[in-house]
Amino acid sequence: MPTTLLNEFDVIRCLITYTDWWHLVSASVIQVSARRRQGASDGFSPGLLDTLDERTDLCRKMALLEEKDRHILFLWYVAQLPVREIAAIVGVSGRQCFRRRAKAVRTIVELGKQDDAA
């Protein structure tokens, strides 16, 4: 499978939007209405399938990172916690959070380059 995360911007965008598909467009899953929004069927965002390969690629590469780095990326981009809270949860300094986050994002990009070369 070709990589979809070609640079740091792609990785960060994917991390930030990772749970977006959970946010239903309407209450149609809970309550059936006579009127539905244009382009939304069954209450799920039309972009769900469009980003499936990207999410799969991210999950596969995240599994190759150290657990602490995965945790930092999750808390930073998905939970969007402040650095001092992340540092306290993970047990490292704020400076180490910045370093580990940056290195983990670069590692995900590099893993994609290795996949494309293979």
C-alpha cells in the first residue's frame, strides 16, 4: 500500500482529524427524520471512506513507535492537552515532550519513505 503521509504536515493533519469521523452529521442514527442533509447518508460524514487509507497508514506506523511517543502524539494532537499536562501524564519534561513529538512525527514520515522505496 503506498503511503499517504508524505510529510510532517500530512501526519499532523491526520492526527488532528483522526476522530472526526466519529462526529455524526445529524441525529439520523439515533432518530430517523423525514429530512436528511444533502450528501450525508446514515448520519456519517461523506469523507469517512475518503480518509480510510490515511487512517490505516497512520495506525500501522504509530504501532512501530515507542509506547511513550504514541502516547505523547495522542495526548498532543487527539486529546489536545497542554504540554505541561502531557509532561505530567507521561513523566517527562515539557522540553522532552517537544523533542519526542517532533521526532515521532519525523519517524512516521520516514517510515513512509521506506515503504515507498521497498
